[in-house]
Amino acid sequence: MEQISLASNLSISRVVHGHWRLSDWNFTPQQLLSLVQEAMELGVTTFDHADIYGGYTCEQLFGNALALKPELRPQLQIVTKCGIKLMSPKYPERTVKHYDYSYAHIVESVNASLKNFGTSYIDLLLLHRPAPFINPEEVAKAFSELQQSGKVLQFGVSNFSPSQYQMLSTYLDVPLVTNQVEISPCCLEHFKNGNIDYFLANRIRPMAWSPLAGGRLLHPTDSQGERLHAALTQVAKELGASSIDAVAYAWLLKHPVGIVPVVGTRSIERIATAVSALELNLSLEQWYRIYVASEGVDVP
């Protein structure tokens, strides 16, 4: 599988495996290790996490699996996120969910993630969500120290707007390398808010979370979902695709901005379906038929 170069010292797989729901999969460490190895055999070498996933448990679950075969670590890339502070039994002193991008919290979060994963470095650290209260000088200080110490190779953000991305970039010594945002045939927000244009202008490869809209593409619950299901089904027939989810992934992969879908599933078969989408080549008209089905009206 093609590897996407985000920086001189970091490449990620064209399809990423997301572990948001890892704690719900109820895998033993050996079962999770087997899934990771099977994904890697398909070319999926990048695994997406966040400190808060599974109520602060998913990083440790992944680390337990990786500990069974530590020689895999140089062959895979770990992405994780920080900045959201949840109300949780683990932190009974918190009175409200909030964001914290202070120097101290970023460094503390990374050190906790390193311990959870049982590794000496994180390949890619993302700020999880934009915050109304953020001191970019503190972020810059934390990023600089973490990179110089070798604890984090590269940095990015998640769910940031173009102006938020640009603002933070002006304070940093090294460029942000990606923005992980929600993109799917159901969610066209970033085609309209300037983000896709910003990515193209600045050669940024975005990562797409929830590329199947949380399953709504497969099991529609509203008129938009029904229109998309019909359009995806028709395009799948035309392309000889195995399923409509393969077409949905191909729709993302087709775009010249270079979207990297984050596939969050416990099923190796569904991961394989996402990988198979790399072989599908939608025509421009097929791409627009799906876009128009999402909108419910023709383009202007």
C-alpha cells in the first residue's frame, strides 16, 4: 500500500485503523495483536488513538497487545490526541468537561500516553479539538520540547478550521502536518467552510474520521441517508464493487486533496474492504452523483 509522507521522518499508511471503540471490542491482548498484524499485512500500518478513548483505557489496551510483540513497534505508526479533559471517575476533582492546552498538560498527556503504549515515542500527536481558551505560546513550548526530546516526531490538529490552523502555525517552529476532521458523503462541511481549499493550497493531507458517518451510510435513518444509499448502490454495481462501503471510501480517496480515511472497525474484513477501495476508480460524474445525493439538490 502507498505510504503518505507527512514529514521527512514520518509516513503513514493510506488507510488508518481507528481505535476509538477499542474498549468495546472486548479483545484479549492476543486477539488485538492478531488484528493489528492482519491489518499490517494489508498495508495498514497506522493506528489512531486519543488519551480519552474508552474512558482513558484504549491506549493501555493497545500497549498491552504491543507488549506481546514489541518488535512490531518500528513497523507501525501511533497517532494519539490530547487536550480534552473529561469528567471521569479517574479524575473526580473535575467539575466540567473542558479543554487544556497548557504546556504542563500537553507534556503530562504525552508522558502518560508513552507509558500506556509502552513506547519511547509517539509518531504523531494531535490537539483533539479547537478551544476558546488557548495560549499558542504554551503549545509551541510543549511541542518544541517534546520534539527535541524525541518523545513526539510530528504534530497536527483535529477538527480545526482554516483560521485556527493558521493561527497556531504562526507560533510553531515546525509545521503542523495534518488536520483530522469529519469527512464522509454524509458530512460535506469541510468542502464548504474553506478547509478543503486550505488543505489544497498548503499541501496538507487531511485525515477523515467517521468516513462511513457512523454507519448511517450502510443503514440509513433519514432521507439523506436513503438518497446516498441508493447512489452508492448504483455506483457499486457500475464498478463491480464488493459493497457500498468500498464505494464510500473510494469517494474519499478520489479527491485530489489526498484524504486519509480512519477506519474504526473490529472486523478485518471491513478493513480489507476499505483497502480494496484503493483499486476503485470513480469517474468524475460518479463522484458528483454521490455529492449531489448528499445535498439533495443539483450543484448550482
